[in-house]
Amino acid sequence: MRAALDRVRPGLLADGGNVELASICPDGTVRLSLQGECSRCPAVEMTVRRVIEPVLRALVPGITAIVIG
């Protein structure tokens, strides 16, 4: 999971943000914490759904949901 997040992290860091893994639930729900500029960006939902989620789902089997918070 961390290696998958490392794939998207450079783009987030370039915009003054970051993402960290908060938890993984047994049901496959992944909870992420967005930091820096990403935590208050109005496009956060789009960033998660179009940038972070596709990479995580491609590299980490078993993900059922991705939650921010």
C-alpha cells in the first residue's frame, strides 16, 4: 500500500500537499489522510477519484472503498 501511495505522492508534494495511510479495515476499506494544501483543496474529491484511487486499485488487490478523513 505504501509503495502505491509513493507513486502518487510526488504530484501531491509538488502542489504543497501529501497523502498518508491512516488505516486499512478488514473489509478492504482504505482510510487516507490528506495533508498540507491537499487537506483544504476544493478539488480534493477529484484528486482522490481520478489520481489516487486508480493507482491504488491497480496496485493493491482487495480494496473495496477509499475514504478520506
